[in-house]
Amino acid sequence: MRNKMNMKNKTHKCVPRNSQINLSAQKFE
């Protein structure tokens, strides 16, 4: 279980912040 959580965490951190900023920008439009 811990291994799965670690992998999920790594994937989440790998996601570029730019995509998250773009998502919030679309919400404001």
C-alpha cells in the first residue's frame, strides 16, 4: 500500500504546475 501511495505522490509531483494554472485560468474565464 505504501508503495502505491509513493508512486501516486511522484506522479502528482511530476505533473507540471503550468497545466494546473491553465486549468484554474479556464475556470475564471
